[in-house]
Amino acid sequence: MARKTKSQQSPRAAYAEWKRQVATLLQRRGFLAGMLRDRDLRDLFISGATPEKAADRAETNAYNQRTSFEGRR
């Protein structure tokens, strides 16, 4: 079995870059970057989710958290 090579970036730097990409995607879709809790973002990052998948998850959570008085888009 081939050895896995370590990435050149530290895990914190990789997470910060990934989180920035998620925030950018959310802004393009018209959502705030704080729609998803940091714990949920961290879990998605650890599981290997792409920034697009994390943005989809944040969008779904924002939709589900609406009150009954808020209208649909």
C-alpha cells in the first residue's frame, strides 16, 4: 500500500480556506455566512465534504429554520 503524503498546508489553514470558500458560495446565493454553526461546518470539513455540499447544507438549514410567518421565496 502506498504511503499517504501530508499536505503542505496545516490543517488549520486548510480549514480556514475551506470555510472562506463556503462563505463565498453562501454570499453568492444570498445567505449570510453564519447560517451554519461552526460545529456543523467542522464536522462537514472532517467528513470530507466539498464547499458546495456545505453551502447546500447551510441553505437547507436556513430553509428549515424559517417560522410559519415567513413567506417562501
